[in-house]
Amino acid sequence: MARLLHPKATAVWLVDNTTLTFKQIADFTGMHELEIQGIADGDVAAGVKGFDPVANNQLDPEEIRKGEENRLYRMKIKANPAARDEEKRRGPRYTPLSKRQDRPAAILWLVKFHPELTDSQIAKLVGTTKPTIQSIRDRTHWNISNIQPIDPVALGLCRQSELDAAVQKAAERKAREGAVMSDDERRRLVSTEQSLGMEAEPRMPTAIEGLESFTLSGGAEEEAEPEGETEEEYRDAESFFNLPADGEDDEDEDDGRS
């Protein structure tokens, strides 16, 4: 399907030079009917010069005549061989600068909740590179401790239809390969609404990482009791000094006096 060049400027020209309805112009240019009304009121596209679609080989004059005679008629854009396949995206997806910092969070969400997606599919969805995806899979990303998984659809990095198509394609590929999704993978598949309602995962501050296994108690060797001693003998204070029996002390004292 061919696309219209300069839709807003074309809408300005149609508003100024035809008697078409706002809805007819909106359908032809792909804009909203309220935007067309704003153009007519001078609130939208102020200072935009009109772009003649007839002179630029985008619209046949007969289409304008049919639309003015029939308010329900929808005009058709003129076929342009030079614009064939122009809707196909070439190269990686462009991500605006304001959203590029959100890509790691979207990658982590896709890796966590859709493990069946390949790196190439994730790269196409959010416009990233395979090394970045691999670093997040391996948790070697420089900022992995601060990344929270967020749905890429909620971030505006891709459309829900694109995500659904990628997931369906990955599922079909696994079915052809004979791989069966495990129960754990099936449980991890969640919707956008569920993922947005999830609480953030608790994370330990980096300053005290590694101390979660620290303990003040002794090791297993220190806790083991000495061989040959029962618990009662170990608690007896006299066992530490090996004091002789009372009878032996009395004999020693008698020998000294005699």
C-alpha cells in the first residue's frame, strides 16, 4: 500500500481548495478528524504551506469530484510505482534518544517472560544489539543491579501486535523443532497488565553484597564435640583442671605431718 507524502500539508491544501468533509480528508491523509477541524479553525498546522496532491501525482481529480458529490465516498491515493514497498523497514529499528535508556529494562523483561524469543527477534523489537542482549542474559551488564524489567509495549519501544507476532513465531519454531515448553516457562508468560502490576524485585545494596552468608557462629569443626566426652562431662568445670579425688589429698597431708 502506497503512503501519502506530507499528509499534514496535503490536508491543509484539501481544506483550503475543496469542499470535502473533515472525515473524508482525515481518512485520506491518515489523520484524526479533530486535527482536520483544527486545521480549518487555524489552531493546527499554522504556517504550513499546502501541498497539492493532484499536481504531485498522488490524487486523481476524479477522486475529489466523487468525494464532493458523495459525502460517504472515501478517496483512494493514486498508485505510484516509485513508492512500492516503501513501508518495509530497512535496517535496525530507530529508537528515539529519550527512550534509548529504557531498552535494557525492556530487554530484561523479554528475556525473563519470553525466553523463547531469539536474540535477533529481541534486537528487532526494541532496536538493540546482540552483545547488549547477551550481557543482560548473562547478568554481566554494567548496570544490571539497577535494571528493573518493564514491558517494551508500555515503554513505547514496540507495538503489542509486533510482540504477539514475534512470540507466536517463536512458539511455532519450537513446535517444529519438537521442543515442548516447560511448566516453568509457561508460568512465566504474563500479559502486559500483569507485568505492570507486579512489584519491583527487592535488591540488596551493592555495598553489602556477599555478606548475606556471613555468620558469627563457628564452623562445623568447632561445633563438633571432643571425642570420648559426653555433653555432661564437657560441662563439668573440674574436667578442665583434672583435680584428684578428696581421699588422695588427705593422705598427702598425713604423710607430711608424720
